[in-house]
Amino acid sequence: MGTVIFPEWLNTIIRMVIPMGIILALAPVGMMYLTWLERKVIARIQDRVGPNRVGPYGLLQPLADGIKMLTKEDLVPEGADRLLHFLAPVLIVVPALFLFTLLPFGPGWVAAPLKTGLLFFVSIGSLGTLAIFMAGWGSRNKFSLLGAVRTAAQLIAYEVPLVLGLAVIPMITGTMDLGDIVLAQQGRWFITTPWGAAGFLILLTAGLAEVARTPFDLPEAESEIVAGFHTEYSGMKFALFYMAEFLSTLALAGLLSTLFLGGWWGPVFPGPLWMGLKTFLLICVMIWFRGTFPRFRMDQLMGFAWKVMLPVSLMNLLGAACWALIPGIGGDLMSLILVFGAFLITTQLWLAPKPQLTKKWSSRILEQP
């Protein structure tokens, strides 16, 4: 029997479809046990036990939650836009799943090896904003709409420093291919450079705001707006929003590992294991943030984006340019001085006490017609 040789275009499709199928099968399972890990860690931080009833150490609790979501009644508010109400949870989870197809887990271990992978990652990640606004608008609920408007304002504000923080990577490496970016860190991880450490912190902070996790979870602030944009969702639709949040968090940790922590590089162990360990470490840091820091106020959240992160990310670009042009310790010092100086100045200005209206002037303002 002769060997069947597929056309090149079909071989390319097969090489992409098989890893994507594996990702689609494993990503929801990873999300389920990520919720278990977060609940257990935050419980320990708050001197509680966490889930411990279903299975040993509560390991079957995610499965019980999934069955509960599948069997709960799907309620749609009267007067809601049923099409938007249905499409929003579907559209928000699809981009979150696609993000994993771009991450290189080892040499050649990437589902979609795009030359513009970094640009595509940012572009497809921003599609969740549209789905969230569809959910708030289609629910015909003022709390949902308020959460959706907060989301739009927050994501637009933090996407600017996010993109500027990412821009240092292609500026230094000359490529947007995530695999090539990992190869460029073979001798030195980017986080060990001043501009790399600053870029890592900028991307971590802006990324947490993009996925709306504590302390940036204003779009679903339960104490103020019930649950934000997904107030009117129940059952599996609500589970899809929850899945999208955790998958985006996992993808953010994978991107940080790829761009600043050397990706799959590491001694002794195989590359995919190193990638998994670095991603898991960052996930633990994000869970620690959630169990420790309080939520920002809306004015604090927006002020931090425009008054601190934007100028620091711009100065980090200049610091990276100085690092590239000035060899040795001189470039490191120049980059560190620019970034650290910008951070100190902007935080002092942001935290400075604001002038208060005197009683005399405030009474005159209130008396005006």
C-alpha cells in the first residue's frame, strides 16, 4: 500500500486543529480546578477551610458546581433583548479560548505560530469588552448597564498602558512572534533588565484590570451594583462569564511567562513543564492579590491608569531605548533612573491631597440657581 500524502494546506490545518482540540478539551478542566485552587488559597488567607465537602479535600467541588450550573433554570428578564442576552456569554468565552492557541509551550509546541502573535493576542483579547457591553445593554437592567459602562471606561483606560508596556518587547527583539521572543531570552530573561521588570509590573497591573480581577473588579462590584454586567444571568450563561474570567487570567499568566520569564527556558526539566511552573507561580500571585488588596474606588482606578501607569509606561519605552543604545551598566542605570523616577513623581502627584472647597465657597456654589 502506498503512503497517502496530504496537500500542504491540509497538513497545516491538521497541525493546527489537533492542538486546538486539545486546548478546547483541557482549558475548561483547568478553569474548573483553578477556581478550586483560588477558593482554597483565599480561604487559608482568611483563616477558613474552603471547599471540603465534595470529594477528598473538596476536589470534586468544581464538578458539583458544573452540574448545578447545567441544571439551573435559564431566566431572561422581561423586555430584555433576547439575542444580545444569548450571544454575550458565547462571544466572551470564545476569545478567551483562542488566546491559548498563540502561547508557545515549548519548541514547536504552539497551535497557531503567527508572526504577529503578540499583536493578535492583544487584538483578540479586547473583544471581551464588546461582549460585556452587549450583556449589560441586552439585560435591560440599570445595574447591569452601569457595570457595562464601567467596564468600557476601565478597559479603554488600561489598554493604553498595556499596549505601551508590551511595545518594549518588539522594540528590543524586533519581532512579534511569541516563539522568537522566547528564543531571544536564552541568555537573559527580560525581567532581569530594568525596562523588563517595569514592563512586567505594568503588564501585570494592566492585565489584572483588563480581566477585571481584584483590586480592579469594579465592573462587577457586588457591594455596589449587585453583580454588574452579569446580574441578570443564571445557569450555564453565568458559568460562561465565570469561565471567561478565569481563562483570561490563565492566558495572562502564560503571556507574562512568555514575554518576561523566559517561557519554556529552564534547566533539567522539559520546556512545557517550565512553562507550566512559571504560569502556575503567577496564578498564585494573582490569587494572593485577590485575597489581600481591597477594591479601588472608581476615581482611584481611573486616576491610577491615566496619572501613573500611562507616564510610567511611556518613560519605560524611553528607558528601553537607552538600554539598547548604551551598552553595559550605563544603559541599565539610565533605564532604571528614568522608570523609577517617573514612578516616584507620578505617584506623589497622584497621592497628593486634593484642594478642598472652603465652607464659604461651597455654600455659594450650593446657593446658585
